[in-house]
Amino acid sequence: MVSAFPALVFLGTYIFHQDEIPENERSKLTDNSTLSVKWCCNSSIFDPLATASIRGYPEEVERILKEDPKNIDIQEEGGLTSLHWASIRGHVDVVKKLLEYGANVSSTDEDNNTALHMAALSGNLEVVHILLVSGSPINAQNMFGDTPLHLAVKQGHFDSVETLLSHGASTNIFNYKKKTPLGLAVTKRNEPLVRLLRTASEHSEAHYWVNMNEEIPTDAVLGGNDPHNCNRSFIGRIMISGQFVPAKVCPNLRRAYAVVNGSEFSSNQYQVLTSSHAAWRRMTDEDDIPYEAIVGGTTSTGEKIYIGRSFISFEEVLYLVPGKVYITNILLFVHRRCIPYIKSNFGIPVFCL
């Protein structure tokens, strides 16, 4: 594809400004090149909304949309909308602002890519999640037959693959090269993704989070016991300040409880982990977190929070209590009535592979 702008290099749908590509990368340019999307692009040739979206200016985006909201889905060169640009650049606040003003999550570019394709390609997990909960078509295929899951696998973005699977992405769709996402992972010899996708393919959603508005599912993952509170508790998570945090679900109270920075939060809006293919693995603080461990949430800085559980003694009663495990400090942090406990021996749920 020849650019109408000599300073731009077009690689399929993705546009790169030559001045933004390092010398050592320019030599790699071919008709089929794939460069990191971080080099994209010279925004000065685009309309003001696209320019603000590319550069990551949410305040400017809002000012423009307040003045002229009808152009929110206008398509630039290659058919990309401002939502496409913000998604591929990983500008979370711009994505949120565009969606707030009604940007179409299903809009496609000239290669039939949605914004979710772009987010999956660039690997920004928060943008992937935002687009999914905003209704982006999870199994949409572009002109090459690739779904967002295909692109996340191609780029080796394990977190994005895991998130797409947890929201129901199909593992059985073939692209036009007759490759499923699992087939791509095998071709690339990416063992963690192979094992994750094989489990998902064999068991159809090996694990997933279910929004709760009724009875606890029969395959909900048991978290522990709390005779003074909710008898049996289950593994769940709630949203706090825009981030999912692992939580204890008490079905008789229809609430989930989590502790963040020493303060307890509870909510009647929560998700519960359901899986017929999860098992608890014993861990110590000297072990590495296994890649098949189930992620329960993230910190405000994007650090993964894993789920764990252990026994604690409280007022001479032994409780099995779920808690949080941080990858940078492999210890289990649990709370009982806001009293913190730190455990170096604990269980962590993993996929049964």
C-alpha cells in the first residue's frame, strides 16, 4: 500500500511515521513488516479529535466533543476512528472519554479491525477490559480472519489472552491461514499460551468470572469457611476505584468483602469465580507464581493480584480464609475482621492442565 503522505509508512492498517521509527528498525521495513505499535504515528496530518486521541489528551478530546460531538466516529486514513487510535496507543483516559461520548465500539477500519483488535495487538490490558465491558464484539474477524484473540496470541500478550478468554472469546475460530489461536501459539512455540489455550479449547472457558445477581453457581470455587459470618465463602472479586480486587463472597449475605490499604469494602455487585477445572496448589514464599495461576485483579499500578487462601486462628477458632498474593512479594495477605495476617504457606488456584 502506497502512502498519500511520503513521510508515512503503511504496514497493512498500521501507520508509522518514518521519523518516529529508530534507524535500526527502519531497515526491517518490508511489505509484510510488523513493528511495535508504539512507533505509530505522526498526528499532525489528522483532524483535531484524532490528533488529541493519538497524543493522549483526554481534556482536549472532551473540549472538541462538547463543541462538535457528531464527528466522534469520523474515519481517518485507513478507516481508523479516534477510538482505534486511542486503543492502539493505550491511552486509557481517552478511550474512556470517547466511550462516554458515545463512540462506536463496533466501528471497523478498512481491514475490518475493531478498536478491540487494536487493543489486543498493542497489549494494553486495561483498554482491552474497558472495550469488552463496553460491548465490543469479542469474536469479530478482520479481513485476514483474525479475531482479537488471534492478535493477542500473535504478539504474545498473555494477560490480554487470559482476559479475552475469561470474557468468552472463542478458541475455535480459524483465520484465513487456517490457524486457530491455539495453532498460532504452537507455531510460535509459546508454551504458556499453548497450555492456557489448550485448556480453554478442551474445556470451553476453563475458568471465568460470572456477574452475580442470583444464586451462587454449582461450580463456584470454594474459598473457605467463616462460621461467624457466612459459613462457606467463595472466591470472588469486586471493582474498587476502577480495578478488580479479589474478594470473599458470602452467599447468605449476598455480598462480597475485600480489604484495600487496611480498609474493608463490601458490595452487592460482584463477580464469582466458576470453574470445573481449577485446583488448589500449595505454595510457599520461596516458590514462583505458576503461569497457570488464576489472576484475581490488579493494583492501581497494574501489578497482578493473585488469589490465595490459608488457615488462620482467630479467638481459638480455625478459619480457612481467602486473600491476596502479590507477584512482587509472594506472601498471602488475609484479613479477619480487619485484622491483617501474613502467611508464607498458602494455597493458590490454578488451571487443571
